[in-house]
Amino acid sequence: MGALEHTKEGDMAFTGALFALAILAFLILLVIEKFKPYRNFTQKIYKESIVTNTTAFLVNNVILTILRASSLFLVAQQFSSFGLLSGLQNGPLKWLLAFAFFDLAIYAWHFASHKYEWLWRFHKVHHSDKSFNVSTGFRFHVFDLLLEIVYKCVFVIVIGVDAYLVLAIEIIELFFIFFHHANIRVPNEQAISNYIITPSLHRTHHSTLRVEHDSNYGIVLAVWDRIFGTRKELVPVNIGLDLIEAENFVQLFSLAFITERKFKQLLGLIPKGKK
């Protein structure tokens, strides 16, 4: 039991160190994009984005902490001993396979979040940002996060990996989320984007046009978009949602309960003036 507790403490320390590095990366990217942005947004849009996204991060984490959502991973771990990788000994091979499977699973979840309206109603909160900056990686509806946590718990059970390993992989993915949302220029980005998701690819994913933002679903590895034919390389004219937007956290939370279809129906009821 003592050895097991020592291992868990080591896992927690490693996960904590990774999280600290991810936050450090966030701060560095924030400074870089402030002084050398790829794209210039108005001060009003940029400020609203930073404040709203930071508020969403803080409030969402308070709610998730109160609900003890992270403990779902530990519960799921009790049933992971029969998963696909459970027979493999802990080591580089298992870690790499777990990372690849996890990245593919999140790609699939991201794809589904765009294709199914009951998931899109929550995920579109992330796309409502009229700016594109590193803090956009914080902009999620709490229900979106809760559903994704349940999905990840299923992953723990099916794949058969330690919950702490999944948390460590999540933090690595968090670093990449900060990276590909950053409003920065990346040297040799065209070449790099053949292997990992870069800001230029993800910038397309945040296009106002649905035909453009239904693409580039990958989080870390660029291979999934190539395999499934969802990769697009273009420069979007506008960022955010076309019809509806959120300028503060209350509007952001409420946005999930307003669908574009209903909004278009309401606009259709407004009498049109003579041309």
C-alpha cells in the first residue's frame, strides 16, 4: 500500500509540474501575441475577449470543483483493468499509444460537437469569440466541459489506462490548445502544420463561415484531419459566429440556449422594409 501511495504522489507531482508549465506557456504566449500579433483586433474586442474568457475559466473551474468532476476519473479507473491497453506494462510504448488514442478520441468528440446540434449548442460558445487569442482556449460552456469529462471517463475504461496518465495527457493537450489559439506568427508554420495543429490551421476552424469552421478538428496531431478529409488551409475573413455573440460571461452562458435556427426564425418575423 505504501508503494502504491508513493506512486500516486509521484504521479500527482508530475501532473502538477506539467500544469505549471502549461500555465507558464499561456503567459508567454499572451505576452508575445500582445506585442507581435498575427492579426490586429480592436482594443474593445480584445479586452472583452480576455475578460470574458478569463471569467469563464474561473467560474467553470469553481463549478467543476464543487461538483467534484475530476473525481470521475478516479471512479472510472476502478473499471479500467479490462481495457485495450490494460495488459501492457507502463512505459513509453503504452504512453505513446494512450496519447495517440486520446488525441483521436478528442478529435472524434470535437467532430461530433460540430455535427450534432445538441452538442453544438454548447460548443458554439467557444466559437463565439470575435477575437482569436490564447485566452480563447478558456472559452467553454460548463455543460460542454461536463459532457466531455464523462466522455473521457469512458475513454479511461475502454482504453484501460491510469486516470493520472490521462490527466497528464490532458495537460499536454492544454499546452497545444494554448499554442494553436495564440494570435502569433510561427516560423516555418507550413512545414510544422504537416505534423501538429498550428495557429493558422485552427484560425480557419474559428472562421465565421460554417463551411470553413467545420474543419481542422485536431488538437495535437495533424494526421487525423488528413485521414478523415477534414483539413482545410485558408485564411478566414472574419472570426466568431455570424448571427449571435457574447460580450460577457452571462451572455456566454446563455448562448447555449439560443440556437441559430431559432434566431433566424425570429429574424424572419421582422417585417422587411422596401428596397
